[in-house]
Amino acid sequence: MIRLIEKGLMFGNLVHISSPALVERYNRALQHLAGKTTALTDFHVDISGYSPEVGIELDDPLYLNPNGVNRQFILLTTEQKRAPLLNVKFSTSRDILREFIEMNEAQLFALTATDAVAGELVNSVFKLTTSHDLLNLRKIEIEADTVGGTLRKAEQLAGMVERFKTEEDAWFDDVLIAKMIEMAKETGDVTRNPVRLRHTVFEQRNFWTAHFGGMYLFPDLDHPAVICMGERPEDLPIKYVFDPSQRNQIAKFLNYNDLVEPIVKARGVDAAAILQQKMDFLTVDAAADAGIDLTGLDRSDMRRLARNHADRLPEAYHGLAQLLRWATDGGPWPRITSDHPAYFYSLRAANTPNRDLVNMLLAELAPLDPRQMFICHKELFYRTYGGWADPKKAYVAEFLAREYQVDKAGARAALFGHEPDMSGEDRVSEAVIARVGPWGAVRKE
């Protein structure tokens, strides 16, 4: 993993905490939430305030996420909204935290000027005992306050002000007035500047979880289903439950819900370049298994490797090669059905609210494309990376640092964006796709 860290591909964009005042606030919040403190005076935090250095020090990577269910957080600065979320257990957690920070940025900026804000993503389940519990996680509520209780005290002060205004003898209540004055020293003038957080309840509709071996839950679709990457539970209260071996059923599910589109149908992207890069990754995987040095490969080297090791290339490579020939040279249309190894490599998520979740699923169904895996499913990428041969590790790390890190937004837009094509020209005829496209050819059971 050192190679990834050095190239900024792991633990990148974390917020550096080195100020003694911020470290002290962090310790107060950590004591408040978990009953622990850190002796470190210099560390980095993610959007939730989790620090990999503190996790190592405490020998607890879940010190802010007990049982992996109700994520706790420590906000020292609103700049944490730009940071990633580490040790992800639910795909929705970072989006919820970021939206919460952005919707309350002015209030949080004021609160974190003098204290840390500590809180929790609360749902109705405190510990997952069975996969059934996952279907009950439909609503997430954020509870947050400064360690000193500024919001709680502000609410109490607001209640006192209301009493003072409405109760007939409140003007003569010296005790009430004294309490208001004392509390206002901590909260400020809540009548002119009310301290209140809004937008703290979020619906969690379709999501991925790392629990139970990894599960993709799509209960909020016209044709709902759960896709299990680990052991498949037989008694989930949902009609369709699939595992990766059921490629045809997963393909039908994605098509019935209009969740995917073929890469060659996507407007505004160079489909041929994307397909070629996927083929290169498949070539690299085969070459790495053969112990070949992958340093400094260029396009001609890739072609040579593919020719010399054609017998080692997976079937997915040959399917993508047929598709590439059709897209670039007018070759025969390849009939790639859902049971073909190239099928999921040839898709990307359609432009729906579930786009990121579907791209995440496709990254897991097409595991030899490390670029898509890194962009869409970093937890899986880091876990998979450790099992690669060293030549492949070096090649992929160098590729991502060179081709992705320099222009992340551009790379994501080129691969997964759905911006309209302003040229007014379709690269591939819609009629041809609809008539003969392999993505409609889901094999019948």
C-alpha cells in the first residue's frame, strides 16, 4: 500500500490537523463520543473526523463507527466536506455527511470556530444481527452538537426567552433573568442569530453495505432486488435475491429497471478508447500472471503482449475486441449475451439517481478493470490490490497516478458522465442499437 500512499492514491485529500487548539478540541470530542483520546499532535482526518493514524494508535479502525452501523463524526472545520470517507460500511454515508455540512455550512462554520461539533448518523438499528435488519435502514437522522452543548443550551435559552415574553410575571423573575444572561454568554443572542441545524433527516433508499460479505440493496425500484456478494441469505423479505453466479438474472434486473447502458451508446465519450483501455487491463492481468515486466509499456507493447500471450487472455478480452472492431472498423456485430464474460465490462450506469451505486456494482462484476474499481469502489480496490502480483500493482499505480490523478473530474466525466452531446451527431445509430445491440440479448432461462 506504500506505493498507493506515495502517489496520492490512498489517504488522499484528508484534512491535516496540527494546531494544538484543534488537537485539543478533537480529544474533547473523542472523549465525549468514545471515551478515548489520542497522544498524537499531528494527524489527518476524513469527512467524518476519522483519522487513520489515530486508528492505528488505538488499534481500532472503527473507533468512530462502533458495530459498523451508526457512524459517529467529529467536525473541526467545514473543509472536511471535501475529504473522502474511509472504512466505508454504507455507500450513502459520505453523501449524507457532505449534504449535511453543505446545508448547514454557515452554522457549522460559526460553531467550529470555538469548539468541535460531535454527532452521529442514527438509524433504528444499533447492531446488525441478520441481513433482515438491512431492509429496516430506511431513514438516517443526524444528531449533532458541540462538545460544550451549544445547540442544546441555545434551545434552552430560546425556551427561556419565550417564557420571558409570554408569562405575565416573568419580568420580575430574577432567577429566570439571571439564567438567561448566564446562558447567553455561551450561546450569543439567539433571537437575532438563532443557532439551529436544519436538514438532519435523510432517506436511505437503495444502497451498498460492506456487511454480510457485501450487499447491494435495491428495494426502492419498480423491480426490487438484493445482490449478495457474500453468502446468499435465503429468507430475505424481498422477492429477488441474486448472487454473482446468476449473471443472467442480474442482467435482467439491470435492464428491467433501465439502470445501465452500453458504452458504445453513450454520447460524448470515446467508446473505442474506453474499450481499448479495458482490453489493456485484461492484457496486463494476463501478463502479470506470467511474470512479465510491465514497466513503461506503450501502445505497441500492449499489442505485442496481446499477440504473444493470446492463449492466456481471458474470454472477456476477445468479446471486447469484437465489440471494438464493430465500433471502429465496421466489423460484424458481436452477439454478447449476459452470460458472456465481456458483458458487464461493456456497460456503464444509465443517468438515474442510482448511477453511482450501479457503477459500483458493475466494478464488482467486472473486477479486471482496476480504473473503474478505483473510481467507483475504492474499498474493493484496496482489498483486491493486496492480492495482485507486484508488476500489476506497479503498473496500475503508475497508470492511475498518470491518467487519473491529474484530471479526476475529466476522467470521471469521460467514463461515466452524462452531459449532453452538443454536436447534434450520434456516434452510433440509436436504431441499430435498439435493433441488434447485444445488451438486449439477455439469454432466456
